[in-house]
Amino acid sequence: MEYKLGVCIDGTPLPSAEDVVARLNAFRALRGYVNPQQGPMAAALPHVSDGYRVFYKTLVLDEKHLAPLEKEFVWLALLCLAGEMGAHHLKLFLDHGGTDAQTEAAFRIAGWVAGVRTYEFASANWQNHFPRVNARQAYRNAGLTLMGGLDGVPLEWAFLAMLSAHTGGKSKWGVQAALEICYAHQVSEVKMAEAMSVALWPCGANCFHDAAGVWLDLIRSGQVQATPPFQAWAELPDQDGSVSGFHQKF
């Protein structure tokens, strides 16, 4: 069958075989390797492929608020919780000086996050039976015990890893507990935002969407005291994704 170059609906020519190879090699030079899903994007969705490269660099590679080893520690706990290999981040963790003790700490945090369902169950079903034992407070207290005195891991790192893993794990109950503990220990909001944001890469955009919704509700309710930029975000109306007037039209 003779192959002829086609075009996208917007008139953009589809890539040639040489274009596909060049686009994939450019990403390989940036990241060190390519993943299978990038092939169909490079061959049929060139705009998506180009946006993917920019988004990955901005979200994952560019330095923002987390220091290099701090960020890779957060990634290690997140990937462990998500069950994702993340070989590139394992290498970066070790390249930045990650230790065996820090690795064990990340495993501990991921395991603790994975066990949130038991506390969530108690909160939803048993709270009336144990009115003097607040399940969320109990979860935070136990987490402090678990994360205290970790070798080479400041508490702030542990809290950020916990928040990122809960975001990826899609437990709104756990995200709230992690946000509350971060605020209680004066963890920087911009670091909290970065730790939450990286979860959307291995776990999907909706996990960040849902976690940010929990954060929004906490600020609006006054349960946490946000700084002016985050308070300004919370004061904006209509953040439920609906289009104003849509329901009236239909």
C-alpha cells in the first residue's frame, strides 16, 4: 500500500517517518528514554506530542519549590503507593544522594497512606460509637508517631510525601488529613501545591482535581488559614466545572 502524508483537521500536515523519529529522539534527549504512548502521538497527534514534551519538562523536570532530593523523595513515596515503576525517578533519587534509610522511610509513608481506608471506614461508620476518638485526629497522631525521627528525612519531607501519595491514591479523606497536618506544622503552601501536582503525571489529572477541591473546601470553611494568594483562589466563585447558565438553557 502506498503511503501518502495526510493532514489534521486544522490543515497541519501529518508527520513523515523522519519527523516521527526526530520528535521521539528529541524527547529521548530530554528525558533519557521514550514511552510507548509517545509513538502514536508523534505519528498522528503532533500538537499533543509537542505539548506533552513541554508539559513534562515544566511539571517534572524544572526546579520550582522542592529541592532535588526532597522532590525525588516525594516521587519515591508516590510511585510506591501508585504501583508505578518510575525507573527514571529511582535513578534521580540515587543520583541526588538518596540513602537506604530514606528509601525505607518512603516505603513506610507509602504503606501508611495505603492503610488510610481503615481510618476512613471508622470515620464514616464508627464515629458515633467512639465519640471521644476522632478518627481523623487519630490518623494524624499515628502518622506523627510513624514519621517521627526518620533517619535523613525532615518531617516536612514526610508530610509532603504523605500529601502527594494521598493525592495519587485519590482518598479525599486522606488528602484532608495530610493538608491539615501540613498546615499545623507550617509547611509552605507552594511546596504543598508542587507535591500534589506531580501526582497527576503517574495517577491522572483527576486526582489533582479532586485533591485541590478538598483544599478549596478547607480554606473556604476556615479550617486552615491560607496565605493571600491561596485565599484569593478560594474566594473565586463557580469552581465546580459547570458552565454558567447551562442548566437554565437545558
